[in-house]
Amino acid sequence: MYKSFEELERDCSHCERCDLCKTRHNVVFGVGNKNAEVLFIGEGPGENEDLQGEPFVGRGGKLLDKMLNAVDLDRHKNIYIANIVKCRPPQNRDPQEAEQEACIEWLRNQVALIKPKIIVCLGRISAMKLIKPDIKITKEHGIFFEKNGITIMATLHPAALLRNPANKPGAFKDFLNLREKIKEICDHTY
Ligand code: URA
């Protein structure tokens, strides 16, 4: 286990634990406030993220920022955003189970240092890995689970909302519920 976030990030930036390191341009470690009470976790970097080294910077990221800002959350102020895998899977395919397993230790260390009160899974892959393997995200998004003392919820992936805008109101409701949950269990005033 790491004592410092900087040391963790430095080691992660040299990671060769799986073959995704061979095709990456950048390790996408995460962005945001390391003392955040709310941690968002996506699936893995896409093309823009791989090139810029920051999570959710493409069209999906813009939509995510809009939804976050509507409930007083901001990636540069009061949340942290990371992914299950830190390197881009070629052609944006789903990260394989072996790649997720190889990478998850970095995320475990991030969680141990950030100590979030709430984790929000962005999309099916993250929800399956962190909440339960058989989660049905279309039915179970917005539901708060409890795992290892952390409150955890899944919402629809922003890219899925861009493909299927009819689901946006349902996803936005998750963000409104999240705001209420933050008021209930978080210390900082948002
Ligand atoms: N999709 C993700 O799941 N994560 C990113 O960082 C970008 C797109």
C-alpha cells in the first residue's frame, strides 16, 4: 500500500502489468481533488483521453461535466475521476477481465488514499467490477449499495447517453439523488 499519491501516480505512469502499455500514448491515472468525498470511476480511456492523459475529455466528458456542474460537482474542485483500466484498450473495445485484474491494484490504492465516502460507477464495466458482476445497469442505476463501508452507486455511461439521449433524464435523476446523498453523508459543504 502506498503512503503518497504522488509516489503512486509516478509508479503507475511506468506500469507494464498488461499489454495495453504497448499501445498507449499516456497512462490516464485520474483527475481531481485527492481529498474528495466523491469518487467517479469510468471504464477506461478512449482516444482523446489516451492522447491528453486525462479521463473523460471527449464528447462524453463534456456531457459528464455538464451533469456534474448541475449538481454542484466539479472535477477541478470537489470530486476525483478515475477509470478501472488506466490505458486505452485498442479500438475502444471493453477492457478484458485479465486487463482489469492487472490494473485494479492501482485503483485500490487510489481508493485507499482518497478515502471517498461515495463511489459512482460510470457505466456497466465499472459497475460489474465494483458493485456486482451480474448488475443490470438499466434497472439498477441510481440505487445506493454499501460495500466495505463505502456507499456506491452506478449510473449510465456518458457515451451510452450520447448514443441514446432518451436515457438522459433517468441518468440525471441519479445525479439529483447523488446530491441528496452527499448532503446526507458528506462533511464538506458542496
Ligand atoms: N470512457 C471512460 O470510461 N473513461 C474515460 O476516461 C473516457 C471515456
